[in-house]
Amino acid sequence: MKHDTYKFQDLSEVCYHLRKYKDCTEPWQADFCNMYGELVASFDSDEETMERLQDEDETYAMVTELMDIAMMMGKHW
């Protein structure tokens, strides 16, 4: 399983890194941390994620939805 960790400052960076996995056939997990190294969100190669990565608008919507949840839970970036 491929497991990567990224630090990000805005949502476009998260979308950029996730697009790298669009055609990945092996299982993967991508963790996104704020500038302090705190885990904010994690994505993996489940069926829904892979489907949403095929369209740029869907990718952005998926990232926005997860980040909204992370903010409500008190995660800051």
C-alpha cells in the first residue's frame, strides 16, 4: 500500500496532490497535515474516492466537504 503525507496551506494544494492518484491501480492513502504537522484529513483508494477523482469539480467538492467536517471538529489549517 502506498502511503503519503503532505503539508498544505489551501484546498487547491490538496486537490493537486489527490489528482496524482487518479489513475493509480494499487491501494493508497494520502494524509494531509496543516503547517504544524497536525493531521487534518485523510483520503484513500476506496471506490467513491476513485470515482470522484475522475472529475476535477467532483474532486474539489469532495475535498471541500471533508475539510468542512474537519473544521467543525476543531481542526485548523
